[in-house]
Amino acid sequence: MMMRCVTSRFRLLLAASCLLPVYIGAQTAAHKPQPPKASTASAAKTYSPELVQKGKTLFQQDCSFCHGRDTTGGESGPDLTRSKLVAADVNGDKIGPVVRNGRLERGMPPFDRSDDQIAALVAFIYTQRNSAMSTNGRRGAGGRKGVDPSDLQTGNAEAGKQYFNGAGGCSNCHSPTGDLAGIASRHQGLELEELMLYPKHTKSKVEVTLASGQTINGTLAYLDEFTVGLVDTDGVYHSWRTADVRYKVDEAVNAHVDLFNKYTDDDIHNLMAYLQTLR
């Protein structure tokens, strides 16, 4: 009986000696100091009121007609307070290239801005984003908002008319009494400005050269691997086999894209003011 009791006690002590290091290790891991979580730059960084105000002025001048006056989105531009690109930006490394290169496929023209101007835009955008995210510790409501047409009526119509007929070269393809007659009655505000900057659905021009050397110009009506067709100035449709002629398509939108790098802010606002008179 005594031998059995000693054996039992020995087994208990042996088990305890095996479990003790495991328990101590678990307790040590539980109380090991954890490194602090890194906070996002956008939540921590603040900017001077002067820099933010400079960025606000630039943003409302160049960007508000798509992204809204407060960066929370317009009729066609996304809410920048919720933008993944903005969230990933560090000191303008993402925002700057988008501003300078534009996103033509989305209708955003490029803007030639200095490093200081980019820094100001970044300061304003991040200040707006931080404000939206600080609402009860969450993002604000956000969402796209409409753009009031009055926000786009800041230019000089007479100066816009001169640009239309002169440096802009608009009158080479358009006429205020022809294709643009009454355009301001059909389109208002941001819709009109988008058509002016990047007319996605405008029909292209084409020049077809026949084997005889004769050239025929018109609006491109059909084009595939085998056939090219156009409507001439009299409204008559013509078509040829592509193997029998030479043709050159002048994409209508290309002239507008070429202007992106030539426009000044005043050019855009003045031209818009002039188009708004074409009722």
C-alpha cells in the first residue's frame, strides 16, 4: 500500500514538472509587450491653414466641376474622401501623376501644375478626407453631389468667343449657327463642359482618295476591314472597298485631346462662358 502511494505521488510530480515550463512560456508570451500599430499618415498629418486654402482655391478652380467643391464627388467624378488612390498616396506620389497626366479614358484632362501647387492640392484633399473620416471615428456620409451650373459661369464670354474663332481653332470644325446652334439649351452645366472638353460620341471625319487621285471628304459612317463609308456634305452616302482606295480618319476627339496641354484655366472658363450663350 505504501509503495503504491509513493508511486502515485511520483507520477504527479513528474507531470507537474513537465507542464510547468509550458505554463510559464504561455504566461510570458501573454505579457510580452506588443509593438504599437502604425497609424496612417493621413490620420496623423496636418497642414498649415495657408497651404490648405491655396489648395482649396486650386481645387475649386480646376477640379470641382467633376469632384464637387468639397472633394466628396460630383456628377461624374468620384468622392476623393473615399478614394483608394488617395488613401495610398504619400506626399503626392499618387495624386500628382494623375493631376499632371489626367485620365483621358475617364474624361479627365491633364493639368500642368508645379510641385508647390500639387502639394497644396494634396493638403486640401487630405484635410477634407481626414475631416470626413473623423466623424464619430468613421467615414462621413460622402456620396456624389450635383454641380450647380452657376459654379461654371465664371468666365468671360467675349474672350471665349475670341478663343473659339482664334487660338483655340474651334471654328475649324464647329459653327455657332451650325452644329452648336442652341447647344446651351440642350446641355447645361457639367454636361456641357464635358462635351466641350472630351466629346466621346462625336462622329469622326474621313478623307477617301480614289485610284484616280480624286479626294472625297465627309463624316465617317462605316468602317471595317473590307469597306469604308462616309456621308458627304450634301448628305449622300458613299462606300468603297478598302482595297481600292486610300483613306484617312480624323478622329474628332483628337483635336480636343490635343488642346488639353494647351488650355489655360482662363481658356476653359471663357470658352465655357461663350458656349453658354449659344441658346
